[in-house]
Amino acid sequence: MTFQAYLDNIQKQTGLAPDDFVRLATEKGFTASGTKATQITDWLKADYGLGHGHAMAIVKLLKDQVEPK
């Protein structure tokens, strides 16, 4: 499965676009330096019912947003 397919599936499951997750994570302080992936995945699993793989896709999305290549 491609990264984009993960994001598409997450959007279908939650109704939230990738940009929505970036905004929500930023509001919660999860884009701050030193934030652990576990903090983010725990939030996504609890609040949105995401599985570990999909939650990690959001972690990658956030990391790419904060640390552009």
C-alpha cells in the first residue's frame, strides 16, 4: 500500500483530510520538537480509532510537515 493510499483510507475512515490532522496535532502541541511518536499514535488510536499503521502514517505526515526535505 502506498503512503497516499494510507492517507486516503484514513480520510475515508475519519472524514478528516491530512491537513486537518496537521492542524489538530499542531493545536495539541504534537508538532513540537521532542514529541514522541507514541504520544501521537495514542491520541489517534483513542480519538479516531486508527490502527497502528494508519496512525504511523499520520506521524510521518507530521514529521514531513515539520521537517521539510
